Amino acid sequence: MFTGIITHIGTVDRIEKAGDTRMTVSAGFDMEDVAIGASIACSGCCLTVVEKGRDWFAADVSAETLSKTNLSSWKDGTRINLERALKVGDELGGHIVSGHVDGLAEIVSITPEGDSHRLTLRPAPELAAFVAQKGSVALDGISLTVNEVSAEFFGVNIIEHTWKETTLGDRRPGDQLNMEVDMLARYVARLIDVREIRNDRNG
């Protein structure tokens, strides 16, 4: 589990394609106390450390993950948001994030507002119903509050600190961000589906 509070920006050093895709990442932090098999959120996608060095790690990425995330667009030199998994007693500064990306959201526009930036995004159609005003969403692993919602779009406000300390400052309109909907919204939707199925059966 994660919080959506980005602690470091890593850089993709090497991508090897043989069976699963192996990505080697310069982490920007000491990997000594990170165990093989540990989880690290890489721009919102939970990946397992399969190899490591002093300040780098490697992770294998399946075809399924590549098909549902923006990892397929990564290349040598791509900067990515990193967050280590929560430990018992850690501060929960964002919201509960699983690292299981639901799909993609396209940046439609980026508008400066004082020291902040307003992003308008178009989520994949199947994810739109999970986005609520003042609710939470994780974009490229960053915990954000939804400011406004319409039928096809939603908006978030990015403060200067987040803009500078994550990869959002690298992004442009047309870019696709990894999107994870709020866990509570996912379970509420599932509960509604189950009730509707039962009502139909009891007809």
C-alpha cells in the first residue's frame, strides 16, 4: 500500500525485452534497506524489486501491465515518480493507494493559475463514474483532490511544490497519465452492482 506522496524522482536507465519487460531504474535513494521482493510505486504502478544495487533497482513488467498503463511509452531517460511501500506507523499524508492502475487519463489542458497549475483531464470512459468532486484520485502515483467534474472531464489543481517535486512539470497536453480511482469509490460501485444484480434476480 502507498499514500500517493511522492518521495523521489527516478530515471529509467535500461529497458530489456525478453519475455516480461525488465526495467532498470536509478532510484535516487539508498536501496540498502529495500529487500528483493519489496514493492515500489513507479508513477503509480506497483512493481516488485527483482534486482538492486546501491542506488538502483530492476523490476519485471508484464504485458498486461504494459497494456493498461503508460509504462509502454517509457524509454531510457524517462523520469518517473517513486514511492516506497508504507510501513506500520508511517504518516498517511495522501490517501490509500494500492498501486494497481485502473487505466489512463489524458491531459486536455494545462493552465497556470498564480503559482499553481490547473489540469483538465479526460479519463478512460469506464473510469469516469468513479471520479467525484472533492474526492481523491492518483495520477502517475500522485494523490490529488478533484476540483471539478463534468460528463467527460475532471480538473485538479497542482500547487507549486507538487509541480516541482514530481514529474507533472514534464507533462504536456495529450500525455497519458496512470490513473487509480479512489478505493472507496471502487467498492461502493461494486456494492451497487451486486445489489442491482440481486434485485434483478428477485425481480
